[in-house]
Amino acid sequence: MKYKGKVHKFGNDINTDLIIPARYLHMTTAEELAQHCMEDADVNFVKKNKPGDIIVGGDNFGCGSSREHAPIAIKGAGVSCVIAASYARIFYRNAINIGLPIIISQAASKELHDGEMIEVDTEKGIVKNVKTGKTYASDVFPSFLQKIIKADGLMNYTTGAKPARSKKKK
Amino acid sequence: MGYTITEKILMAHAGKKSVKSGDFIEAKVDFCLGNDITAPLSINEFERVAAKKVFDNTRIALVPDHFTPAKDMKSANNAKQLAVFSRKHGIKHYYEVGQMGVEHALLPEQGLAKPGDLIVGADSHTCTYGALGAFSTGVGSTDLAAVFIKGKCWFRVPESMKFVFKGKLRKWVGGKDLILHTIGDIGVSGAAYKAMEFTGDAIRHLPMEDRLTMCNMAIEAGAKNGIIEPDAETIRYVKKAIKEFNPERKAYKCYTSDKDAGYSKVIEYDVSKIEPLVAMPHLPSNVRPAHKIKDIKIDQVVIGSCTNGRISDLRIAAKILKGQKVKPWVRLIVIPATQKIYLEAVNEGLANIFVHAGAVFSTPSCGPCLGGHLGILAAGERAIATTNRNFVGRMGHPQSEVYLSNAAVAAASAVKGRICHPEDVI
């Protein structure tokens, strides 16, 4: 998959309380949760974010609580993908399980700045800064995870059910 | 090369003769759990794919503990969804308010987490049960939905880190201080994706409740699981719990690590040098000795949670609070983690001590730990809590602050109105 969007840059250890504070965890739909995405990390995020934009974090992105509401809020806000130097493991699982593209690139995480326009090619494992043309390598998913991604999420991989969260138009 | 306890449990549940770290495996799940925040999403997924039956209705616990007794209508609807699903599928271990306790205190107490088990829960603190010699880890809601259907879950076999605790504990030091010291040493991603195995003579002398506290916070170092090899203390605890609550689920198996098992790192700590500690805002790794903290005035104290809401914590708090008064303008909220603990606290006279000291004594709930209810902080307020996370906004307003400690430091701080060492009071 290819994505193009503007960078929203965050630091290290962005925990799931910052991504979606617990005061909103009585909500369960992507639409509701998206209204509060990243609220305690950047209170203006939802206003600034445009569909297709890309979140770039540092180390240990998504640490803390196991709340799947965190990747759901990010996906619901229209963020096309997340790039970070590393992820906390439950967030990483959850993102794959719900079909939020999630990319590991230490170089891109280090060098990209807020507001820069970038292109991401998940199959080739390349992140590109549109203005400067500089490219960064990103990790490719291990083959086991590619199977889950190809099935469009864990539930379909498990049950063979039809994708409901697929982005593809029917 | 031999295997670690974590590798042995994963291997047995994946039906494999060998594994190495980094392998992807699909493993059988002995027990799984969800709560009123995470399980509604699992139930929605379960129903979206039109699944008909759960894999085994005696191996699932649904515990409405986070926003209950329901704090508002949306929370009530979420809790109701758990009850309706449980009735429909005959879920044996559904805990209605009145039986409900904070999940990670409740399951070990009920004998539902046992040595050698593979347990997953849609809650990050599911790693708690490693204290009983189980492999236990947090997953997401969709993962849990898949477990509901298949009774299986995928894992990447983690590397193990060994933490050897040597020496004798100082007074007022417990499992909370050992784990805070460890997280302070290795950082909040110091054990990312890894198994943290706790061992050494200090662990062998540590009561089960303190071990549960240690494994509970393994996630705060980014670990997949925390684990302690079973010993006489484990067997004593597990046998009693099984006999009291779930005698029909009495099978368990004790695994130990081989002498030549591989570890990515071995770290030794001399526990006699560890003092009562406090994690300062806004990370659990930001640790300082309690006696070195001066002039941090507090507005609220919370004693409770899956980390330190057990009877031993309440006993320690009562010891300090007996005959004392909570400092004016300070709120002390004591939340026993389960109904059994609640009743014990009443019968032992602890509840009496708390109320006389000017504390509130609450029904079990995760409540303020995650900023849910029963004690939310206003802008600019500061709390010391026996909970597990002090992230920005964790207990309420993004401009509030949370400090983490054991029950003794928290109770003493309630008396002084500022963060202090227990010996400043007793």
C-alpha cells in the first residue's frame, strides 16, 4: 500500500492514555473516539489533522494500557499510517488486528519534522520526504504477520469472515 | 541449551518440541478475560463475524470492574453488554457488582490463575498472574474475540531477562519497591517484548501478594510477561484459592527454568539497599527514595488497584493510620480490590481504622487508577497512589499529577499531607 500525507510529529513513550484518555473509554465507536484522538498529547491534533495525514512517533509508541480504542481512534481520525522508531507490543498487535498500517523506521522517526509531506510505500519498505526527496528504509512485516494483514485483520484470518473494516470499495 | 519457564509453557501450549525466541507460534489458551472497557469491542467483533459459540464457557472471565458500579449511562450499557453475552453463552465466570473485584486481584484469589497456565486478557496488567508461575499477558479486544472463538492466540516467543534479587528487605519495603527500583533501572521500555523472570533468595522469601504486585508492573517496563518459578509459597496460595472458590479446576503444572536456559540479560539487585520508593510524574521509571522527597504537598491519596489493593496492603495502611488523622484538605480513598478483601478489612477492624482516620472506604473498582471515577483529580491537583501508572492525565485532568508508591508511603503521606517516608509518622 502507498500513503501520502503530512507529518504530525510526537516524541518517545507516547502512551495510550495520551492517545485516547480513559475519560472517553465509555465510548466504543471509531467516530466518537476519533473526536478525542491524541487529545492529551496535543489538544489541537483533531483540528490540525487532515484525512491521510501520518503520525510519526519516537520509541515505544503506544505503551501502557491495552485499550484497542487507541488504534481505533487513530484510524477513525483518518490517519493513514503511523511511523515510529519502535512500538509497545500490545499496541502493535492491536494496530495489525484492526488494520491500521504501522511502520517501523528509526531513521524516519528521527529525521522527519512536523508538517513535512511524506510518501510511504509499505511493500517496498520506503518512506520518502516529498520536498527533499530523501528516503528512509522501513522494516517489512515478518511473513506470519503478512498473512494476517493479507486477510485484512485477525478476525478474518481466524474465521475466514468477509472484511467489514476493509478500506477497499466494493 | 535449556529452556526458560516462559519458553517451556509456550512450547507445551503450542504442542512443539522446541522453540526459540523470535518464533511465531499459535498456542492453546487455558483461560482468558475481558472487562467492561475492552470486552464490549470483543463481543462486537464476535457478533460481527456471526460466531455462534465460545470455545469453552468455563475458561472465560468477564469482569465489569473499570467503570462500575456504572458511573454513567454509556458505562452501564457496556457493562450490560457483558452480562447479556454471559447469560447467552453461559459464561461461568461472570462477576456482577457484589461479586466483582478488580480483575487481577480477583482471578488469583478465585484460583482461576494457576501455575503452568497460559492466560491472556484484554487488559495490559494481565501479566500479574506470572507471579503464580503462569505465562500470562495482555492482548487487545480483537485478539480476545479470536480467543473466544478458537481458544488459541498467536505469540512471538520472547527473549527472557533474568532479575536476581538478593538479600533481606528493609522495613516498609515490599514488592512495589522492588519493581519500581527495577523499572527505574531499566526504563519504561527496558524489557520491551521480553519476559521478565524474577528470582533470587529475596523473591523466595516474598509473600505471594508482593509477587503479584511485581509481575503486575512488568508491563510498565514494556515486558510481554513477568514470571516467577512456583515454590512452596505458590502452592500454598494456589491450593487455598482453588479449594475455597473453584475446586473443580484443580489441575496445574509447575514449570521451572533449566540451569542452562538462555537469557538476553541477567541483572542482580541487592534488596537490602532498596528503600521505599516513589515514582514521580509522569513515568513509572522516574523513581526516587521517599525520604529524599521534600515539600511535595498532596490533595489526594489512593490506596487500591490491581497493583496494591490486596489485604496485605490494607493491613500495612491500617498499621500506619491507626489513631491518626488524615491531614485537613487531603482526601484519602481506600479501595479494597475484591469483595473478599473488603470483608476481611471489615472483620479485621481495618475499615474502622480507615473511617476513623477520615478516609473513605469504597466498593471494589478500578475507579480512579485510570481516571475512571471515584476520585478524579482537578487541574493542578496532586495525588500519591498505590496504583501502577502516573502518565499525564492518568487520574483526571491533564494538568494533574500522580506519584506512585507502596501502601505504607501512601498512608503516611495522607497523615502528613505531603509525600513522606512511613517513619515520619510511625
